[in-house]
Amino acid sequence: MDSELEPVALTPQKQDNAWKHCEIYKYGDRLQMRCLYCRKMFKGGGITRVKEHLAGKKGQGTICDQVPEDVRLFLQQCIDGTVRRQRKRHKSSSEPLALPPCEGETMLVDVDNGFKSPGSLDVVVQSESFSGGRTKQRTYRSKSNAFENGSASNNNDLMVRDMDNLIPVAISSVNNIVHPSFRDKENTIHMAIGRFLFGIGADFDAVNSVNFQPMIDAIASGGFGVPAPTHDDLRGWILKNCVEEMTKEIDECKAMWKRTGCSILVEEMDSDKGLKVLNFLVYCPEKVVFLKSVDASEILSSADTLFELLRELVEEIGVTHVVQVITKCEDHYVDAGKKLMLVYPSLYWVPCAAHCIDKMLEEFAKLDWIGETIEQAQAMTRFIYNRSGVLNIMRKFTSGNDILLPAFSTSATNFATLGRIAELKSNLEAMVTSTEWNESSFVEEPSGLAMNAITDEAFWKAVALVNQLTGPLLRALRIVFSEKRPAMGYVYAALYRAKEAIKTHLVTREHYIIYWKIIDRWWEQQQHIPLLAAGFFLNPKFFYTANEEMRSEIILAVLDCIERLVPDDKIQDKIIKELNSYKTAVGVFGRNLAIRARDTMLPAEWWSTYGESCLNLSRFAVRILSQTCSSSVGCRKKQIPVEQIYQSKNSIEQKRLSDLVFVQYNMRLRQVDTETGGDTCDPLSHNRMDVLKDWVSGDQACEEGHGSADWKSLEFINRAQVVRIIDETEELGSGFDDIEIFKGEKEVRDEDYYTNTTEKVFA
């Protein structure tokens, strides 16, 4: 059933505080909620039932036993406050207002211990006109019993009973207008937050942390006078409690590691001071967790030392749990990985698929005609993004959308940005043909000649072909990094589609073989590891649409995985027997339910649901299909100062810093990329300069008198986001019958093809 649940983003309309502590899904026409802490699913009852569950209030549901105490206390206070307000509203409703406010109005009542005298109260109502957005203010005065609106007055009484001081009363079914005093209060709070974050040098993306709004809510629930934590509190009991929380979460993951297996991810980081650090993480479908980091400045020079480090990690996690260890594909990793597989015959060492695909894109960019196309586009974006006036005009015509799209690496960013530019082609053409552009001073700038590319059909033809050749590789890269589903069952098919697309667009072998050779050279590393081929074979979405010859090409990979990942000979024999039932789709595998679910369910879920009759094969399939293919994760690890651990020479402080990084990294991994989470969308942010430098860093300053680089003159408008495909795997389709694609490098011998020119590509 989980596969039929469609995640729903939290919208500003969902004001109740309990929404922040549950996941929202759409099931048909109904909304369902899942508790973030105990994972209980609520199929009805609304947010009130979830709030009672979290607050520990006796209602119609169970009580959460894993919610943090501060969250429970806060929601209890929210429920108690709601009950009090309802009682007061019920009490005051027995004496209705003689003059009801107009539709679309919000009333602000300031009462100090009730009415002391008839002349002590003004009730201000702020109303918004429905045409033009102008506002006009009306005032009810209890002293004269008069209604004032300009020169108009009425003798209607306004009766107000005992209320909390300064309560906004929402009385509109059309608009809920916020009084200016509330806007001022909000601005004051935001200014205080800004001063704090600016003062400590925090990154702007700090406000996107999933912990930011809960912190504000916790402070607000405490009221005035709550003291701030001290320096010693943060370094002491608070950090200690956070470490214990994270350790408990990791311990809870071990049960999942046992059921689905897990992958050890080895990330390599280079600090600004030349320090090399290895981060060790553990992946399973439920969660990715960070374990620790080590100073690898000397380790990486010795494959034996690296092997010993990996061996200790495997023992720590549990040999029976580890399916694969994923690293980069440099020689020292290859040597250490091979030794690891000799010592532990029940696991694989695997080169990072994301790194391999990125290397393919990097080599594509080195081809002359592609490199020239990228440079032409970069000259255009450098002109736009170094002049706030031009940037304003561009964003006006693109409905606020940027033409830059940061991605995993510099190479991926180059091609992703070309794809975004192509999507906005008509918008850019409308911009450079508009009166606003042609009458501006920017047209006269010498560097403005770069904008001529927008009206150059040869440029757009080149961009279109580049996108056709590299778009499927970018899709494969996004699948590898997907947080929605493990990539193991999809990457083999994604690379097939990438080669198929190149062959389709270029047709002639001497043309498409240039690009195939690049892909095959890097993909050959993966072809020696049978896990990806086995993932394709065991994914029913693809297996039943591949022809017999293709299945025979990859069955050896499945057999290799059985022998390595299943040490028990008797279970191996049972899996081989059960494999025939899957191949011929007999029994449960051939039922209409199972056939329809091939395209709708995650492959591991499909096996868990329909593989009961082949229990040994099902467990084996789930173990493979639950793995990732990349050693990198989605969080921006460069923002986590791992190197600070090794700069300290004091052992106590070094351990404290290590615990701090442990907490920071795991909190970043918990961060969900949503509209309100994740990193900033601003391509000019310094956090994006590692991949966008060539697209926004101008070689020449703006000429005097032609535009301004003043950021304060930028106009910030709401973005009409470009619609993008959410599920990349849907585009992989069905039908795998080109055996030449799978044979790859074995059929490619002629090195002379690699020297083909631009003229041949476009012939």
C-alpha cells in the first residue's frame, strides 16, 4: 500500500503546529498522516488525532512513546490553549455583536482586564478592498457607540467581553488580513534572528534546517524570560544528549541492516588546508547514517593500510549485514577492495557509479563542439548574472526562474544548465526581442555580444543535440542519487537507455560510437561487478521486457551474486530452483495483481509482497534491490567542518569535536529536500560557487555607466517553477532488445573513431 501513497508537501495553509511532526500522504482522494517518531499511520481523524497522539492526550488513538519530551509538552500546551480559546469564544457568543464586521475583515481587540470604563476601548478593523488591493481602516468606538468610516457614523453598540490581551479574531470566509502591528512584530522577530545569524557568520541556508522552526516554536512556548543556553551547556549536556539521540537512532537501524543488508559508503573529502578525510556512512532503504571520519592523509598512500581500515569497519557493522563497500575507483581503492573481497567472500567492493557517470560527462565536455557550446552559453550567463539590471529583465521574462541549475559536480552542472536554458528558450527569445531590452543601455556593452547566441539558430541546434546526448546520463545520475528509491535495480537500465538515445539520435555507427566508447570505458569498471546486472535481472519492471539473448548475457551475474552473497550451499540450491518460477512467471508471479504491480511497486517491495512462495529467492532479491550505487549522499558535506577534529591537538577536545561532527552530519542527513527545506535556490550563493564558478564569475567588471552589480537593486519575484519529472525511473520504459548495447566495449575496437570532427557529428 505504501507504494500507492503520494507524498504531499506542507503548505502555508496548514497552520497547526502538529503538521510539522508528521508526514503527509495522499491516498486516492484522502489525506493520511504518519508520525515522524513512531511511524504510526493515521488513515483518518485529521490533524487533531495526530496532535493528541503526540501530546499524550487520551483520544481515539494510541499515544506515541517515542516523541521527544519538549515536543510533547509544547503540543500539550497548544491543545490546552485551544480549549481555553474555545470556551471563551463560546462564552462571548451568547452576547453577539450588534454590528457584525464586513466580509473580508480581521478585527484586533486590545483589552486590559476587561472594560474599566466605556471610553477605554477602540476596536480597529483593517479591511482589504477586493479591487486593487488597497486598504481602508474602520474604527469602532465604544464610548460614543458610533461607527466611523470617513465621515459616516452609526449608533450601533459593540459589546466585547473578557478576552486575552491583543487577540486577533479571524471573521472572514474570504480573506484573513493580518493587522500591520502583527506584521511589525514578525519583522522585529526576523530582524533579531538575522542579526544573530549574521553576527555568528552562519550560512543563509541555516533557516532551511528542519530544526529551525521547531526551535522558534519551543522558544515561543516558553514565553518571556527563558534564559538562553550557555557556552558550557552547549559543549556539555546538550551535545551529550544529542549524541545519545543519534546513537539510539543508529542502533534502531541495525534491525533493518539485518533484514535488507546494508552498504558501507566511503566518502573522500579534501580540506582547504590539504587535509584528506574519509567519512564512513551506512546506507539502507530506511535511512543513511554517518558513523565516523578519519584523517586519511597518510592512509591513502598505502592500499594495505586502507584495507585494514575497511576491514575494521566491516567487523564493526557486522560481516553478515554488509552487501557491498562503495568507494571511488582510484588504484589504491581498487587494490584495497580486492583484498577485502578475498578476506570476506560474502560481500563486494564496488566503484561509485555516480563517480563513473560524472567522468563520462566530463569527457563529453572535452569534445570540441560540445566544449564550444558550453563556453558560448557561459559567456551569456556571465553577462546576465553580473548585472542586476539584466538579471531583473531576464527573471521577468522567465517568471522568476533562473537559467542556471546547480548539480552534483561541475560537469553535471554544465549539462543540467544547458538543459534548463533549452527549456526557457522561448522566454529568452522574447526577452532579447522586447522593447525593454532593446532600449536598455546593456545592448551597447561590448560584452553584451554574448547575448547574440539567443538569436543564433546554430547555437540552439547545438544545445538541442547536446541535451539529447547527455540528458539520459543526467537522468542516470539523478537515479543514482535518488532518496525515493534504492538505485540498484535501475542503473543498468538507465545506462542502456543512455546508449540507446545516442544511437537513435546519431543513427550512423561511426557517429554514435564516439560517445559509446566514452561510456564503455568508464562503465567497464561496473561491468566487472555483477550487482548492477543482477539488480536489472531481479527488477520485474525490466526483466520481463528483455529478450532471451539479453537475459542470457546477465544470468552469469546473478549466479555470481548467489555464490558470493549466500554462503550456505543448501540455500543456494533452493534459490536456483525458485529462480525458474520467476523466469517463467508461474504461480503467484503470473497473477494479474503481480503483473500490474511490476510497474507500480518498488522492486524490493514487489518481492516482499509476491515472493512468499519463493522465500529464499525473495530474501536474496530484497537484499540486492535494497542497495544504493553511490558513495556520495545528498547533504552538502562541505558545510560540515570535519577537518576541525584533526586540527586540535588536545585529545579531550578532539573527542568533543568528533561528537559534534557526528551530530551535525546525521542531522544533515535527516534534512529532507522539500520546497521549504534543502539548500537555497539562489545560484549566486557562495555555496554553489564550487560548481557554478564558470557560469557566474565575470572575467571583466561591468563598464562604467552600464548597469549595476548592486544586489539591493535586484527585484525578488515569486517563481513560476519549471515543471520537472519527479520519478526518473518512469522514463526508462520497457523493451531491452539491442544486444549491441550490452556487449559494449567488447564490440568496439577502432580507436580512430574517437578523432571524428564536428562536421561529421552534424552531417
